[in-house]
Amino acid sequence: MNEVVVNFSGGQHQMLAIARGLMADPILLILDEPSLGLSPTLVEDIFRLISSLREQGVAILLSEQNARLSLAICDRGYVIENGRVTMSDTGHELLKSNVIVEKYLGGEASLIPRRSLRHDEMVFALGRLLRARPEIG
């Protein structure tokens, strides 16, 4: 088995790490940069899994550089600068914040909310799909 695991891709290692964390049937799962170094497709897979776990009632504490995806699926978001919480709100409100958009999402505030809204709609649609077909999640 070790030979197989050694040959896993980065995404497979991340999925395995999350699966190992789920073996104890936790009420809280702490994830530190689960998308680090992964391809965009694998990042989407990881966030689909995180969203599915959240929908199943697992509380998730997520530390992640991908602010746009993280805020789109979270209940609450916190901006930490130099070890201090400088902003907090719901994920959706933070996605609409001009300060967040300009400072952390790399775009003009007038352009980002439309993209974020589209992403939010996709996340909600994914959530509905996962609830309707639990064998997918």
C-alpha cells in the first residue's frame, strides 16, 4: 500500500488527508490550506468535498489563501493581518465588500460582485445537487 500512496498526486494526498481526518467522525474538521499547490480542477474537487461535508453538518475551520472560493462556501469569514482579525462578516458580505475585492481578490470592486454572484449561484446549485444525490458527495 505504501508504494501506491507514494505515487499519489497532490490532490489525491489532500483527499486522503481529509479522509483520514473524517475516520473519527469529527464534529469539527480543521483544514489548513487544502488547495495549496493543486491544479484548478483539483481545487474545485477539494472545495466540492468541503462544501459537501459542510452540508452534512460537519463544522469546518478553514485557513485558505483562495479567498474567493472560501468566502463563497463559508458561513463566517475572518481577515487576519499581522496576527490580528481586521474584518469579519458572513462570507457573502465579505465577497461584496469593496475593501476585500480590491485588497484580496485582485480586481475592481464593480466587476467582482458579478463574478462572485455567479460563483455563489454555482455553489448553491452544487449544494442542491449533492443533497438530491448523496452518493455523489
